[in-house]
Amino acid sequence: MATIIDLSAERRKRCGTTFAFDLASPWTYLASASVADDFPDALWVPALGDEPRDRAAAERAAHELGVRFAWPRQGVPDGIAAGRAATLAAEHGRAK
């Protein structure tokens, strides 16, 4: 019987995995646990996104994933200051 080779896993080993994260994005928080579990050697790169902050969609997704999710009490952060801090951390190899 032939051996089945998972080419996607081999490709990740060769090329590596990069996770671009936006600290102000609810989707980053929902994805981060899976990325950490499924891609432990991933390179985490800070990014600033501009997607709309759809609170209802993020809360539905969190509920479906069984993830505890809470919004800030006052407003929604734009992520610029957090993104700058994450970029500095990444430059010093401390983004993960």
C-alpha cells in the first residue's frame, strides 16, 4: 500500500507560516488560538487592517467557536498604538 504524503504540511515546513495580526481586530483574537495550536512555529507579523468592526458577526463567530469574547467598555480601539508596540516587539523577535 502506498504512503499518503500531506503536501500542505510539507509545504509549510519548507516555506514556513506567517500570521499577520491586527491587535484591534476581533478576528485576530478569534484566530490566534488556532494559529498558536496548529502552527506553533509560525512567524507572527503585526499589521494594521481596515476591515469594519462588525460586532454582531464577531460575537456570533466567538459563540460558534466556544471562545469567550468581550468588547472594550468604551469605544472600539483603532489599534494604531498597539500596532506600533507590536511592530517594535516583532523587530526584537518578541512578537509571539
